[in-house]
Amino acid sequence: MTPSDVKATLSFSDGSPAMDLPVYKGSVGPDVIDIRKLYAQTGKFTYDPGFLSTAACQSSITYIDGDKGELLYRGYPIEQLATNCDYLETCYLLLNGELPNETQKKDFTGLVTNHTMVNEQMQFFLRGFRRDAHPMAVMTGLVGGLSAFYHDSTDINNPEHREISAIRLIAKMPTLVAMAYKYGIGQPYIYPKNELSYAANFTRMMFATPCEDYTPNDVVVRALDRIFILHADHEQNASTSTVRLCGSSGTNPFAAIAAGVACLWGPAHGGANEAALTMLEDIQRAGGVEKIGEFIKQVKDKNSGIKLMGFGHRVYKNYDPRAKLMRETCHEVLDALGLQNDPLFKLAMALEKIALEDDYFVSRKLYPNVDFYSGIVQRAIGIPVSLFTAIFALARTVGWIAQLNEMIGDPEYKIGRPRQLFNGSVARNIKPIAQR
Ligand code: CMC
């Protein structure tokens, strides 16, 4: 951390001594005020529910400028990565800090490819779930369950264990998501085929059956690969912070990533893609484009509890750059599949236009986020709505691992232990039950 020339001074109106706080500069982005000695010197905590003003760690992986609508992985703009690289190159970049050269790419792809199969016993574990279980419930269980199958890579403090568990998780997530899908629809699992690319292999495991040959569609494969790249990391969001906090206790990597999957499930986070598509389907059923005005009115009414899903972001106060790329992919996929007149896509574009002109959204800087269009792409590809968040989890796994490994390697890392402002009962004595 680079110290800044500026110092912050904290003073109190009750005459308690003032305290100087060091300020540090990052390579770009807001400076941070170091409050680590605050409690020791003043006996006071800071209060910041939702971490609106708190940097919980230092990181060199992903940078977001929310006002500009900029997203960089290791310094590379997301637009360049989405256009020039594939997902496994992006994984290599996030894990290692640099893009691979040709040999490194070949070796890394080979390594991931050689770990795509899961222990055969996993399918019996999966069979314990109800067939109609939500895929995210299944994924939370399966990912956590990996720690029961791969005992030789569970020591988070061992760099070799961290490396092998990283490769295993990246390689096995598509296999597990496809197995969860096939189980839900009662079809046989399709084993991975290692001659295919990461995304092509996933489409085959999802959509092939043992009865027929299957040739992956190039446009679909490209679209999925782009979805994976766009979701690969997003700095210290809720699920990543969950993974860091969970991993900070020294638990094994599979358990920490399972915690990330559980957190991602929520509709304010990864579950928003499912919620956004369900919302579009509801508006479509209620009458389509003509009902947008009525729907927007409900969204603006604070008592309705209705939000425009796929809109708004804690960090982006401008158009989410991933949403722009996703909209582009949406056009490509719908054109290639002959779905140019897809009513939900038309509805989404009309809804976006109306919202972007409405003062409620403009004044709050609410723009479409990545989930606004990703559901339409996935639905066009044939992925059921309930599986959307599991695909997000598949893609985000590399980001979670990169962040977890960065934390373990940080000499300043400690177990995460937030404090609280206690406003419950002060100490009191238990009365005998007859007197309570
Ligand atoms: N629809 C209607 N109003 C909204 C929305 C929305 N989607 N998002 C925020 N607002 C309003 C909110 O009611 C508040 O209004 P007011 O100032 O009058 O009280 C204002 O905008 C600020 O919102 P906030 O809740 O303080 O913002 P936040 O940073 O805490 O929440 C968010 C961010 C993403 C949780 C929220 O925008 C939201 O719930 N969006 C819908 C869900 C969604 O699309 N989530 C996906 C995020 S991107 C994918 C990912 O990273 O997981």
C-alpha cells in the first residue's frame, strides 16, 4: 500500500484526544483511511452496515469505476477480453495476473480438461435430492460435497492444495451444473468430452443425449463463453466477500466456494437473472409492451415492494459495461437462432428505453446491469430459467478462487471478525420460571 501525503484526523466534540489516521493510495480509485488502530486508541468502532464505505481488503485482481461504467480484470478492459480472449484465458489471467502465451494456454487448457470428470460416487450423492430441487440448492450441496471426495486438496494453507483445488473447481463446475440439470429432467448424465472447448463441452453435457450425435452450435458456444467471461469476477461483491470471510477461518477451498454459491443465489445478487426473466415473462403475460407504464408505476411505488430486476447496482452508477456486451450477444444469438422477433427481447428493450427516460431511474442513476439481458440469451439457448444462477456460479468460481488465494497470500490477512453496535438488553439476572 502506498502512503498518501494526506493524513486524516479524527476529532471528538467531547474533548477526547484527536487521532491521526494514515491514508493509502491504490494504483487507481479512491484512497482509503486506515482505521485498524482506531479501537485500540479510542475504544470506538466504525459503523458501516452493507459496507457502503469500507474497503475490507487490498486486491489487484479486478477494478470497477462505477461512475464511468468501467470494468478491468488485471488491468484489461472487459470489452477487450470479451472480444479477444476465451474464458480459459480469462481464468488464467485472473488466477496468475497475466494473460497466457500460446504454450501456457495449451498447458492450462490441458490441465483443466483433464479434471472435468467428477468422482462417480457424486452421482449417487446427487440422487439424494428431489428431482424438482432448485439447481442452486443442488449446487450448494454438490460444491460443498467436493470436499468429501477430494481429500488431497483441502488444506487451504498448502499452495499445492490450493492450485489443484482451483483447477478441479474450474474443471468440474460445468460437469456438476449439467448433471444437476439432467437429473432434474430425468435424462442420463453426459460425461465430459475432452476434445471440445470448455463452453462447447458444457453445451454437449447439457443438451446431448446418448441416443444421438451432438454437434455444438458455434454461436451458442461463443455466447456461453462470453457469459462466462462477463461473470468471471467482480471484485468484493457479496458472494466474493462471503468466500473471503468463510475462507479466512482456514476452511477448505470447496467449503468456501460453496458458501459463495449459497450467497450468489439471492435475488439481489446472482439470482437477479432468474428474477429479471420471470419479471419480463410476467409483464408479457399481463399484456406486454402496453403494460410497461403500469409496471413502472408499481416499481416507483415504495409500498409495492416491486423492483425493476436487472436494474441498479451498488457500484455502477452508469451503464454496466457487461450489460452492453450482453445486449450485443443477445442480438447475435437471436439472429443466429431465427428468434429476431422474440417478444421478451423486444419487451426488454422497450422497458429499458422507458426506464432510462424516467426521472425516478435517472435521478437514482439506475441503469441496466448484466442480468437484464443475460436471461434472454440463456433462454434462447435453451437453458431453463431455474438454471441461470447456477451458470453464473460456474463462471464466477474462478473469481472466487482468485480472490481466496489472494487473501491467503496476503501477509495482512486475518480471520474476518466484524464488530457491532449492541443495542439489546444490558446484563440481567434470570428469574425463576414462576415469576417470568
Ligand atoms: N428498481 C427500483 N428501484 C431501485 C432499484 C430497482 N432495481 N434498485 C435501486 N432502486 C432504488 C432504491 O429503492 C433506492 O431508492 P430511494 O433512494 O428512493 O430509497 C435507490 O434506488 C438506491 O437503491 P439502494 O437499494 O440503496 O441501492 P443498493 O446499492 O443498496 O442496491 C441493488 C443495489 C443491486 C441490490 C439494487 O439496485 C437492486 O435490488 N436491483 C435489482 C436486483 C438486481 O438486478 N441485482 C443484480 C445486480 S448485478 C449482478 C450481480 O452483481 O449480482
